[in-house]
Amino acid sequence: MTFFVIIFCLLVFILLIFLDFKMGRYNHIRHARTIIPPETKGNYRLFKNGSPLFEQLFQDISDASVQVDVYFFLVEKDYITGNFLNVLKNKAREGVPVRFMVDRLGGHKVTKEMRKELEDAGVDFQFAEKPGFPYFFYRLNRRNHRKVTVVDGKYAYVGGFNIGKNYMGESSTFGNWRDYHIRLTGPIVEDLHRVFLDDWYLATGIEEQPLPSTSEGRHRIQMIATDGVGLEEEFVRMIQSAEKEVLIGSPYFIPTKTLMDSFLRVLKKGIHVKILIPMKSDHPFVKEAALPYLKSLHEHGATIRFFDAGFYHSKMIIIDESFADIGTANFDRRSLFLNKEVNTYIYEKGFIRDLRETYLEDFNDGYPFDEHWWKIRSVGTKIREKIAVLLRPFL
């Protein structure tokens, strides 16, 4: 009798979670806050390593005189984070308004003591996307994955780096860390500030306007901030616009059927498709979830490689040497349907040419995904592939 009661309770629990997700998704779609301002102008500088990025970011914040607004998805508890928080605290003590926000789950290492030190120094700290009722399990999975910093309305930063020593290549597990982050000036800064302020409004109820841009930009650029809605269509549009090549770099590769169909169509036209993902994974099952898709694309002519010189965390798409997408969105279901993300669309050919060369250096040094690799993969990998099929919507 006890056994049947346990089974019944388990089934009821599963049903409740299912309903929670279905109703949560419905509510999410109804209230999604996608931000797509028109194309504008900007200047940009690419960072692919953490040390120069943090050096420039910390310096810009230290030099701020008007306002500092910072959002990161994830903050580690180590000396780099300590240095970063000290920069924020010192600036706030000077009387410059400083706001710092982090995702509630990604910022779980931000302790009460750390928050108190920030607030005592004058930093306005907030958590974003706090799980709660209704739709608790859905909201637990729905994260704000953005990384946006705006300084004085003059500089903006966006990309894949979070805060911590891992992102400087000091991880004992991964070693070298490859990522892309860009520093922007010009009118595009105002658009990115609007994204931060929208997230700040959701966390605090305080509504503000972005600081006006203080400089002109030379190059075409557009920003898109998605909210678990619309990103799939953007990726499809990019892929289908290709005439020569599609280059993709992502730490995770778990496309939908719609995206796979888009890849297969361009491959059938003879368009070159290259995909670079990490050899090592930083989350369970994400690599195994990617493998069936990679095998299918390989069989249809795509060239796929594993980055094995550390960890590859870049989020990048290049189309025909004329368009580049750099931002926070991964090529996976979480970014497509759950997370808040922000990406930048760049059209300046000189920048794209340099970015393409940087990508191809990593790609050409990577380990090839081919029939030999597929045949020798371990039994454990094959088992995890089967499990990963069930977990795809959450990966």
C-alpha cells in the first residue's frame, strides 16, 4: 500500500511540475519584454581574453564621473570578484551613483556580508529574476543571462564574460578561457543602457530613461535584447541569408528542428557551415545533447571541431564576412526559449574580417568531429546521449 501511495504522490508531483511549466511558459510569452531598437551607429573593440577586458573595464569604472550601471549573470567568489567589488565601492564612496545587479541564481555566491559591504559603501545592489510563485519551477529555470555594463552613458560592455578568475584562464579544470566581449561607444550605448534600465525596473519598480549618448559612432550596429521569445527566428534569418558561409561558435549547441532545417537547406545549396564548440563541458549533458545534431550536420557536409585548448565560451555567428552577431546568447534551448539575452549585430567589414581570422585560428587548431571520433566515443558518452534527449528543453 505504501508503495502505491509513493507512486501516486510522485505522479501528482510530476503533473504539478508539468502544469507549472506549461502555464509559466504561457504567462512568459504573454509578458515577454523583447527590445529591438532600430539600427544605429557605434565604435567597438573586441576582447577575447579576460585580463585585458577586466583591466579596461575596471579603469573605465574608476574614471567614471556620472553613473555606473553593471549587470552580470554570474559572479564568482574569488580575488578577481573582490577587486571588482572594490572598484565599485570606491567609486560609490566618491559620490558617483553605482548600481550593480546580478541574476539570483548566477549570483548565489554573493553573500549577505558582500551585499552589506556594497550597500554600506553606497552601491545600490539588486538581484534579478528571483524565483517565486506562481510558476515557481518555471521561474527557477528562467534566468537573466545578460552581461551589460554602462559607464557615464559613454561606454558600454556586452558579451560572454562574467566576473571571476576562471574568465582569466585561472581555472584548474579548464585552464585557458576563450570568450568574446566588446566595448562600445557612440549612440549604441544608449540602447544598451535601456536594456539595463528595463531589468532594473523589473527588479525595483523604478523607471528611468537612459543617459543620452555623449559621442558619435562610425559604424552600423544594432542591438537586440530577447526574452525567451524571438531569438530562434533571428537565428533562422541569419542562417538563411547566407550565400557563402556560416561560422558559429558556441559553448553549447542544441538547436531546434526549425534551426536544423535551416542548416540543412544552406548545406544543400553548397554553402560552407563551420561549427566550433568546446571539447570539455562545464555543465552535465550539454555536450552529449549536441552530438546527434553535430553528427547529422557533419553527414550533410558541415565542418565541426572541438576547441580543446581550454574552454570555449564565445557566442558568435558570422555570415559571409559581412555580418557578425556577438552577445550573450548561446545556441541552445535555454537562450532560445527561457533566458533574457542581449546580442549585437555588426556590419563593419574590417571588424568582421579580424573576428573571422580570430575564429578560424581557434577552429583550425581544434580537434575534428568526424567518423573516427564518433566511433571511438565512450560507452558513458553514449549513455549520457540517451539521457540528454529527455533534458534538451532545459539545456
